[in-house]
Amino acid sequence: MPLTRRLFLRSLWTLPLLTLPESAPAALSAAHQTCLLNRFAVAGLQYHEAPALLHHLAPGQPLTLAAEPDNPFDHFAVRIDLHGRKLGYVPRSDNRHISRLLRQDVRLWCRVRKMDEDKWPWRAVVVEVGLGEVPPPAEHFRLVETA
């Protein structure tokens, strides 16, 4: 059975229990250091500081994520920042698992995947969020079927 996003997210709670033995090959441990969780367009760009920050963004630009459990509109809100300035939010359809991971102090990375100012504001900035080490910007992720 292929590993679906739903099955992967259900299995995340076991990550703290998993460790590689010291005798594991370096290639094996390096191959398991990063995982792409999601890719989406930033929500709410037009309501925050994004218009003034767009010229600072480029593909590969690292961004920071912050859970906002006290947000009055969404208990699972996750803010996306560039150098401490609010760009927007993870869309509500994608924020529950990211919020839960952040609140459990799981190390996540976020970066700009692509930009298209002609699609302002709804799809102007697409980001990707992952788990573990930040991969090089040129690396593209693909689904790998396991037997």
C-alpha cells in the first residue's frame, strides 16, 4: 500500500520514538533528514506586510512559522514571517498538522517555492513546509512508492 499523506501524518507521533542506531550507514541517516509536508499559497497576503516585502522574496528564501493558538479566528492558525514581519498565514485547509507540530516543538522549515505577482493576492507566493533538515533550494521532491 502506498504511503499517503494521511498515513504519513498519522505516523508522525512515532518520530520521537524512532532513532537510528550508531552503526547505521551515514547515507541512510542523511536520506531521512528531511521530508516535505506540504506546499500551498500563503493566505491573507493583502492584509499584512506582504505588499511591502514582496521585493525581498525569491524562490528558496527561508521563512519562519509561528503557531498562534490564541488567534481569535482560528485555534490552529500558523503565521508565516520574513525577518519577524508578517507575510500571511498557512491556509486553514492545511494548518492543523503544522500547528500541532509547532506546538510540540518539532523542527519545521519553510521557504518560498515560487512567486507570481500576476496572481495577486491568492496565489502570488507559494511556499513549502518540511520536517527536518532544510534541503538545498534546487532539490525537487517526488512521491516515492514503497513496496
